Amino acid sequence: MFKNYFKTAVRTLTRNKLYTTLNIAGLTFGLSCFLLIGLYLFDEFTFDHQHSKADRIYRIVGHKNVNGESTTIAGAGYQLAEESKTKIPGVENTTRIVRTGRSNILNPENPSNFFQETVTIADENLLQIFDFPLIAGNKQTALTEPNSIIITQELAMRLFDKTEVLGKTLQFDFMPSPLKITGVLKDHPRNSTFDFSSVISEPTFSNRPSFKQRVASDWLSDSFSVYTLLKPNTSAGFVAAQMEKMVRANFTVPAGTAFSFSLQPLKDIHLNSENIIDGARNGNVDAIAQGSLLYIKIFTFIAFFVLLIAGINYMNLTTARASSRLKEIGVRKTIGALQNNLMKQFLFESLLVTSGSFLLSVIVVNLVLPAFNQFTNKELSLGFSSDYRIWIYAILFAILTGLLSGSYPALLLSRFKPVLLLNGFKVQNKSALSLRKGLVVFQFTISVVMIIAAIVLFLQVKYLNSTDLGFNKNLLVVIDVNTEKARANFETVKTEMAKISAVQDVSVTSRVPGEWKTFRTVKIQNSGSTNESKVAYMFGADKDFLKTYEIKLLKGRNFDAPADSSAIIVNETAAKLLGIIEPAGQIVEIPGMSENGDGSFTSLNDNNIPFEPRVIGIVKDFHFQTLHAKIEPLILGYNTNPVQRIDYYTARIAASNIKGTLDKLKDVMVKNDKNDPFEYHFLNDQLAGFYIEDGRRQIILIWVSLATIFIACLGLFGLATFSAEQRTKEIGIRKVMGATVFNLTTLLSKDFLKLVLMANGIAFPIAWWAISKWLQQYAYHIDIQWWFFAAAGVSACIIALLTISYQSIRAAIANPVKSLRTE
């Protein structure tokens, strides 16, 4: 029986080459899009799944409210981590990770090869809880000894040009003694929230008096990223509540402070950390790399609807060719074939076509994957080495697509009586025709929604990259200051840089717009005010900052002398917050600052004396953060302010001979301090980095939109073919009666254009609702314009008309004698 099904299916498919090609093309497109998006989604959903105990690993998240300022941060205190593993039932183990900034790292055997690297410190339990594979070393002892460090393969290659480095030493600038390499880690996979390249053992610091003093009463800080391994069948909520009780029992909570804890599953960190401050800067959970649950939902929706549209096409194209097989079906039924046998035949044909399409789509996906991986910054694969679950899901959905696509044609064609079929019966079932039209409307509704979404996303990303930020971001070179010597001699360095002919202006600051480090926040209030203090961002800048960045000074004056160390300039938002209209030396109290924006403020000095600068100027608001966030109050302190020291030089350079200018800037930095690596970036590149993920999603959506409209057009082509066949004799009679080709083409096309117009009417409100919701995630965004909908609707109509016109014109110019001969 199977052999007979196969022979019949092959004959039928080869006999109707055009429609077989259209079916395979539509399903191949649909399956290719589905597989690509599916691989992307699988990678997003499997972040951190490589750890065998991942289901029991949680990150401690602290929730604080300090005098009305609420924050949620992925950080916890040292003692909470230390005591939880012995004092709280259900906690099997805990580990602490902390990052302390960056420092020069070098191989003592080759001291000229040095570069800046993030300093990460962790206790010995890190390798017990997580499965970070060691290619060399013992995971039980690798982080137990003082002055020991584990590094990744990638860092080993950079430092030593090989990975066989166990027992060798390396040196951080800030460390008094070298560190012994006790383990070499396999490089992290791309779908990992951890991105450290080295880990120093906590015992390296734990015996120092300063460390012991700092952590002795550290119950409620957020200095450490703490991960806990729970025992099987333990409630995370119960453990979080016990942690809160433990802190309250051992620590006097400051007045005005409320707090609680929650445990975030490791597997949720990548997609569910949008509103969590990662204060200890552990892992790869940042504005660029962090996953978006919203986009995951959107792409999941798109993947299934692309596959659904492809399946609908198969139904339409198969039923469109139904009339040519009716006599075949009649003969089969007359000689004894049952409806069940015929259904199996048609389903087998559908599965055969789907199988061919699936194999082609696997080839297409593998051809596209190198470019797709480079574009998405992932390591996706679809081959023998791929996760077996990917193949199970892919094959399962391919089979389901084949069965569902073939089910309706199988039911439709197998249920007719043989007498009717052999007497020339035509498939004219009104409900079937209505269903097919409804499916075309559905296809074009989804396509129009996606076209509108692609237009909006494209324009929003363009807006993000081109909108006026309140300063000139072009040709600004930002150079990192990494050593104290480079900081101490900054006036000399500035003078030397300014002598370079291509350098137009130079400034030093503690932070820059588009900052990748954490902006410090401060408490501010008018001097003598009894009102609750407010929160503002603050960074230091010199007198050339406004000129270099071309920021407009609205009122007052700029910094101009060292005496301005007690002066500040505020932005418009901060001025409104303080009630300042004209800067006239008003005194502002700054009693405290926060390192990580976590709501915990500390005094600026040991004597708890507030910094009391005077306001000398107001600048126009400018975007110093991503456009996802509203402009916040900002305080610019002189570069000698007590809040933050300088960290950057910024040079505005000429557009000609950029490489030569960079070489000269490097010479100045090396001359000042040969141990300070020349690290720089162009500010416009840094700002564009905020929107890399938006741009990637935009391109993916545009391509998927094109694919869906193409697949929908195949379905429309099938319905046009079906309609032309059903109306062959009507067209012949109309031609005999004098109808022109234009009349007949219009007659055949208008019904289909009605379907597309109907789809537009359904798609417009859906698209308006969806993009309104999506744009709300941006503090600054484009306005929804009527022409978005008009452009998408007209495009869909034109594409549909071009698709229909081939069959319509072909039917209209056919010889009427042929169509009427059988009457």
C-alpha cells in the first residue's frame, strides 16, 4: 500500500510541475523562516541551561525602599551569603561574585603584552555550584588558595599564545604579588549570562584586615552577586523570607529603609532582568546583551504564523487544482477505494511535499546561518552536532505542517460520490470557497500588520540613531584614563593633545554621554530646605566640556577657574527640580552619593559634612543616557569635585586622516604613562551600541515580512488559478458577447482586491494597537502617522494586483472556442 501511495504521489506531483513547485517553494520559505527564528528562540530560551543544577540555582535579588526611593538590585551582603548555607533549611550552598573594576593584566614573562581586564573575584563554591568546565586544573581546589586565579582559554591565548598555562603566573597592576593560574576554563558559550575571563580566589583578600572589617557587618549591602543552590523540592519563596528574617535578626536596619528579598531562577535571568539593577556588574545582563521577553513573544508569534501561512498556501493551491483530479478520485471510488484510503493518499502526498520542503529548508538555513550568526552575534547551528531537541522540534513541526496542510484537501476531495465525479462534477462548494477566501484575508491581514510593524521599527531605529541628543556626537574620540599618573597629569596631557593640528577641542570628564560604566547619583536639596532631598545624576567636567561637546549654555556661565571646584552647572530638568530660574550662586546641599544607583547613599566624607556647591549655570537638557529613558536631573561638577574623579579625555577631531590623528593621540598618552593602554572609542559608535539589538530585530522583522508577503502571494495566486478554472466558460461567453480583455481582467481581479482591502481593514486597528504598546518602551519615540498604514495597505494591494494579473490576463486572452467546445 505504501509503495502504491508513493508511486501515485510522485506521478501526481510530476504531472503538475508548476503547482508542485509553488507548493514546495511556499513551504520551503515558511519552514526556513520558522527554523531560523526557532533556532534564535531556542538559543534565547536555553541561556544558562548548560549547568546541570540550573533548576535549583537562584540569584538573590534585593528590593529596597530608602526614604521613598525604591530599587531592585541583583546584589546582596557578604554575611547573608555566608550564613544562609548553614542557617537556612533548604539552602545547599551559596557562592559570591564581585567585580571591582578594571586593571592592567600582563604575563610577567612578556611584560610588554598588557591590556585592561575586568577584575572578578569569587569564592571556592563557584565551581561547585556552576558547571564551568575546566580543561586544566581541579575544580575542587582551584579557588581555595590565596593568590590563585582561573582564566578562560581565550585569555590564556591573549597572554601566553597557548592554553597549557597551569602553574604559570600573571600579574594585575593593583595586586602586590603575582597570581598563580590554578585552572583554565573552557570559553563560555554565547548563551551564557556569565562573561568573565578570569576569577581571582576570594581567599586572596579574605585575610586582609580591611576586607575582614568591611564584611564583618555586611548584611544588607548589594556589593556581591550571590547565587544560592537550593535543596530539591525547596520553596524559593520560603528561603527568601528566611533570608529577610536572618538579616533583621543580625542587623539594625537604618531608619526609613524597608527591604525584602526574592530568589530569581538562573534560567530567568537573561529574559527577566529588565527592571533589575545589576549593581555588582556580574554577568552579561546589560542594556545591549540582555534578552527581551517582549521580542521573544513577538518572534514566537511570527514563527508560528509564518508556518501557518505556508500551510494555508498548500491548502489553497491543492484545492485550486482539485478539479483536475475529480475523475481520478471517481474511478478509485468505483473500483472499491474507501474514503479512508483516499485521505491517506492525499495526506501522504502532503507529507511527501513537506518532507522535500523540509530538506530544502535545512539546506537553505545552513547556507544562511553564517551570515545570520554574524548578524545576531550568536553561535546557532543546524547539523549533526546540534542539540537533539532542535531536531525533534523541527521534525515534529514539519510533520504537523504536512498533516494539517493536507487535512482539508483530503477531507474535501475524498467525500464526494463517484457518480457525481464521473459525470463532470466541479468543486463549487460555497463554504469551501468562503473558507479559502477567509484564509487569504487572514494571510494578508498578518502580512499587512508585519509590513506596518517593519516600517515603524525601521523609522524608530532611524530616529534613535539620528535624533538631536542636545550635543554633537560626531568625531568625538573618547579615551579611557586607566592609571593615577594619567589622571594626575591631565592638564599636561590636554595641552599636548591640543597641539595636534587635527584636534579641535579637548575635555576631561569623569563620565561621558552614552556611558558604559555606572553613573553615580547624588542626593540634592536647596540649602536650608526642610523638604525631602531629591535624586540627581552627577559627573565631573572641566571648563572645555561644553565647548567640546557643543552643549548649549542657556543661562549663567561656564567653569573658568580652579576656584570653581565648589561650583556646579545643572541641566534644565535639575533646575526645575530645584526651583532655579536664574543661576545666581544658589547653594545646593549634596549630603550623599550612590555608587550603583541602588538607592543606598553614603556620605561624601568621614565627617558626614555635605558638599555645598553653588549653581553658576544652566545648560540645555541633553541625552546622557539611552533614549529608552527620559532625561533625568543632571549635575555637572568641576573636575576637582569630591564625588567623582576624571576617567576620560574627549577630543573633537577633524574628519581627515583619522588614523594619523589617533596615532598622535596614542603617542601623547604613551609619553605620559607607558603603562596606560591606549583604549578609545568614537562616541557615536558607543551611542549606536545602545540600539544594536533594536537594529537586529528590525532587519529580522523586515525579512520575515517580505517572506510572509511572498508566501501570501503564492496563496493568492492559487486562489486566482482556482477562480479562473471555475469561470472558464463564463469568460468564454462574455468574450463572445463582446467583453474586452480589460473588462475581463477587471472582473477577475476585483474580487481578490476586495479580499486584500478587507484584510487592510482588519490589519489597521490590530497594527495600531500593537505598535502603540511597543513604542511605550521608549521614553522618546516617533509618532504614529496615517501614512504608515496607507503605505502598507497600498503596497499589499499593488503586490496582490501584480500576483493576480498573470492569471487574470491569461484567462482573459484565452480563445473562447476552446472553453465552449464541450458545451
